[in-house]
Amino acid sequence: MRFKINKDKLLYHLLIAQKALSTKTPNPALQGIKIDVEADKLVMTTSNSDISIKVMLEDASLDVESTGSTLIPGKYFIEIIRKLDGQSVTFSQVEDNLLRIEADHSDITLNMLDLDDYPELQFKETDQSIKVNVRTLKTIIRQTAFATSSIENRPILTGVNFTIDGDRLSGVATDSYRLSQKEIPLEDSYEKMNVIIPGRSLEELMKILENNQSDVEVHFDQNRVLFKYENVLFHSRLLEGNYPETSKLIPAEFPVQITFNKEQLITAIERASLLSSRDGQNAIVKLNVRNDDVVEISSNSPEIGRVLEEVHPADEIQGSPIKIAFSSKYVLEALKVFNSSEVTVKFTGEIRPFIITGEYDDDMLQLILPVKTD
Amino acid sequence: MRFKINKDKLLYHLLIAQKALSTKTPNPALQGIKIDVEADKLVMTTSNSDISIKVMLEDASLDVESTGSTLIPGKYFIEIIRKLDGQSVTFSQVEDNLLRIEADHSDITLNMLDLDDYPELQFKETDQSIKVNVRTLKTIIRQTAFATSSIENRPILTGVNFTIDGDRLSGVATDSYRLSQKEIPLEDSYEKMNVIIPGRSLEELMKILENNQSDVEVHFDQNRVLFKYENVLFHSRLLEGNYPETSKLIPAEFPVQITFNKEQLITAIERASLLSSRDGQNAIVKLNVRNDDVVEISSNSPEIGRVLEEVHPADEIQGSPIKIAFSSKYVLEALKVFNSSEVTVKFTGEIRPFIITGEYDDDMLQLILPVKTD
């Protein structure tokens, strides 16, 4: 095996593969990047317990003298490539288990891992797949995945529930204190589908997807999902089990509705969170509609002090005055995924979940459970 | 007490005072910022076990309605000021122990700390002082303080030893594995002086000193030092004891001398450090002068691999070939404080300390102890 390639091109693709590189793993082979050197391309493969990535690198700078396969310690390999001087790097296998890396005035030899220990990975397409624009896919992930649970005691809630009904793709996430839901139209109609993708897999996928016009092919079967995006195959396991029926959690009537400038509401809640003795964003903040239609956002920590913010709604308040308390973290995280500059908060009652919607955020809904106070 | 001031001006000065704010302290009063509101200025004071800071804030935006003093929980106060909207903030004392902060639509009340618990702090000038340009002071600190010991078992080595002899100010730091020494000329002559300033105090001082043309007055006595810089008084305790006599550690003859392009040497050593199983920079790196006058920088970690870098000296090598091994961390940290783009490494022998100097770094010397290898 011997080939030459442009250093920056190689590094760019290695950093994609790195997203699935295991750092702590009982199987040392998974700390490696598998590189298959073919006549006209490099194929790089990485895997951890949740996701596997395969990156194809075809480039004019690639000059393959002889093909072959190798398994290289990922962390060291990436650090070396990052630090090399010069544009072109030459790789060759020497002896039985050494990879030689030559660039400029550097001559580096890296012990290879045993390729026989590397697991068989599945990147096969399935019978059921959809096509979705990459920006649309990024939107639905960004607006739902943050609301998944990070606690493992109900594993199913650590994932986002995606369903397809005709030409509608819907994503729902909840940690049982808040819920996030987004629906997008697809260009074609598809068979019904219902899967739960781990939130962490989606976070890694987000780092790879760029803001361009590409389409992503998404392949599903019983227990896995495969994203085909440009020269990358991204595979994730699915979470098994039945996702809770969330639609019945969402109130149908909202007698009180207040429209806010989003940034004003965010900064008011952020300031009200400052004096919490609980850590930062987890502060309990109260919202109180006064008779003069000014909204008070406040918090009170007897040991530290109190904050009172006056926010003037962007529009006339609908309904009667209301008092409600909530965890600032949940409301802030929800507000921050809106694209609209104005958001409407809709209340059913003081101890009922409230929802947030935005004029320019079609078919997106953020729901938050209030907190009981005295 | 009641006053109004521009928010950004206040924040800027608070962030200076913050450098001496205690976060963990058995004395809760030291978590506070003391603010004395005088007719024409605010005086802000903070202190921890090593340093105390007093900042005077005079500004056209300051409008004092009534004077007074207060002790405010520092962390919360700074976070509030940072997050406020609007330009102008009004502060007033309400009831006995509350500070009210009004800005734009925010109305915040902060419990004050008990001013009676705040210690008496010394910011008095002493009989002995020198004057030094702020850029010169920053240079001598930057080029020495990094070499202090971070281990407390010989407390004296956690400080930088400053001495004055006539119109020469010298700074020396060593952790017993490397030594850094810089001497600067002063504009005037002074009495002899010999003090040890804690490295950590100097690091905090560095964050306050800007790159301008100001002079800094430095006042000393037996156990403390006071820096007067613009509107800031910066006080530090001194370390007590006798600093070791370091001049005898420095070899007098250097039969082998090699001049390098500094950046080339740094990147070669950085790459050679990459494959160390010890953590990062602590790698053992070897330097070997070949007969063809190329310098090899190399490392070898049997489990991971090996690196061989060829560096072409910037000038003819003086002396005979030499082999030496060193800790990459020490050499890299030393190289990075040089202003010169070429540095000369001077060797006495394979197990003797070697030094580094630079053409444009007058009176600066970095010394490093080699490591024995087989």
C-alpha cells in the first residue's frame, strides 16, 4: 500500500470520520480509523457503539501507487496530519504493521492496529427510504433534538421520534418536562414509518451536514437508519420500544395568548435567572400579566436578591391576566430554536402546560410544563 | 447612597477588580466587591489571600446623588451588570441592606454583604519604589513567570525573584528543571532590592496591564509589593525566604552552538511530541546533530510509533556533533517567549544544562536541564 494526497483534503475528511471515533471503548480496534486505499479513492471508516461513518475521498491530488487496507490509531493519526507542514503527504506500509508518513522534513512511523479485529459494519441501503433537503433535515433536528432526555432511566426519551404520514415528516422529542414538535413537508409521498433515533446520533450528524442544497437519502429498517449525504454514509442504531403518545399532552384551547419580541423575552428571562442559587439556567422564573397589560418576569432568591423585569408585549394580550412559573432553562432553550423574531406564548391555565409558536416557524410547537410555587 | 453611571464603563472597571475576587474563601466578605461612592468617583476594592485590587472610576457619566459605601456579592453583581440592557444604570441603597439596580426595564434588588466584616486592606505607598514602563514590565513578567514552579513543596520557587542593582532590574524564575532570566535597564538608578513575587500574582497583574505608554510605579517593603498603574492599585504579598543562588547553574562555556529558525524548531518539536504516551507536551524528545550538519529531532514510543524530523540550522553549526534529550514542554515554553525569529541553542555537554538566547532578546536567557536516556 502506497499513496500520496493533499494534506488539507485528507484532514477535512478525517474530521468527518472522527465524529464516530471511539475514545473509550473495550474494543481497541474501534479507536482506529480503517482506511481502504482503492485505485481511485480512499474509504475511511469509523464506529462507536451508536454510530458508524464511512467517508469516500476522491480527489485530483490522490495518487495511488498500490492499494491496500489499514487500521490506524485515530487520535494520533489525526493529530499528526493536523500538525504536518507542506501540502503533500505520502503514506506507505512498511514491514508488517507499520504505516510510514512522509511530508516535507517529517518522517513518521505509526504502529498499525490489527485489521482482523475490526468488526463487520453495515452500510447497506434498505427497502424503505426518503429523500429530504439537507437544510430541512437540519431544521427539524435543531428544533427537536435539544428536548430529548439526557437521563438514561427512560432510554426511549433520549431519542427523537420521527414519523412519516404521506408527504409529512414529523419529529417529536420530550424529556417529560417539555416537548418539542416540528413537521415538514416532503416532496414525495411515502409509506407510513415510525422510528426513534438517538439524540446523540443526531447531534453528531448535525456536525457533518452543511448548509447547502444537497439532498439526503434516509434509509430505515427495523433497528437502524442510514443517512447518505454527499460522500458520507452515516449509520445509527435506532432505539427500540414504543414512543409515548404525545399528542394528547397538548392542550386544545388557549384562552390566554401573548405575543412577545423574542429577544426581549429571552434577555428578560436570562436576567431573572441570574440570581438563582440553583445552577444558572435552572432558575424558577415567574411570569405575571398585570392589569395594565405589562408582563412582569421575576425571580426571588431570599438569600441573594430579586429581579423584576417589565416586558411590553408586541401585540394586544388576548385573555385575562395570568400568573405562571417555569424553569428558565426549558423556556430559554425553546425560544432559541425559533426563527421568528416574534413568538406567541399560549396558556390554558396556571398549572397546565403552555406552548410557544412563531409566525415564521410553520408547524413547530414548543410545550413546557409549568412549575408549582406557593 | 444613590448614583448613576454608564453601564459599559462600570463593567470595564469591575472586570479589573474581579481579578482579585475570591471565589472559594472561608471569609464570605471576600466574595464581595466593596464600592465606596464618593462625590466625584467610585472606588472598587477586592481581595483574596494573595492579592488586593483597588480601582478608581472617574467618568463624565457618573452622577452621584448621595455618597456611601457598600459590599456587594461580586459574582452576581458582575453578571447582572454584564446582562443589563440600556446605557445608564442607577444604584441606590434601600432599607438597611439592599442594593437596588435600575436600568431600562429591569428592577433588581441585591442583598448586600456586611461591610463590618470586610478586612482593612493596605494600599499604602512605601519608602522604596521604582518606575518602569508598562511594556517593559509586561515583557519581563511574560519571559520569566511561566518558568515558576506550580508545585508547592518548595514555595519559594512559585515566585519570580526580582532584584535591582543600580539601573538594572532582573527577574529570575526556576522550577529546578529549567530557568528563565531577563534583565532590563531602568531609566534611573535605585538602591539595591531583592524580592520574590508570587507567579500567580504576576499572572493576574498581566491581565490588567495594557500595551500602552504608561509608567508603572512599583513600591516595595519587607513583605508586600504595590503596583500603581493608571487608576489601579494592585497589591501582592511577597514570598518570604532566600531565593536560591541561580547564577552558578549557568555554564560559562558553550563549545556547541546551533542557530535555528524559531518556528521551524517549534513545529518540529511539537510533531515529535505527538506520539508520546505521556501526556502531550511532556514527551521526551531527542536532538541529534548529524555529520552532514542536519539536526534530527526525534521521539520513539514503542507502543505507538516514532517521529523523525530534519531541521536545517539557520547558520553554520559551531562545534562538534552532539546528542541530547529533553522534555518537550520545557523547550517549547521557553522558545515561545522569544521575540527573535532566530534563536541560538548553546550546549556545554550531553548531560549539562543547555541555554537558548535570541539576537533580539537582549539580556534574556532560557536554561533547560536535559533528560538522561539510554
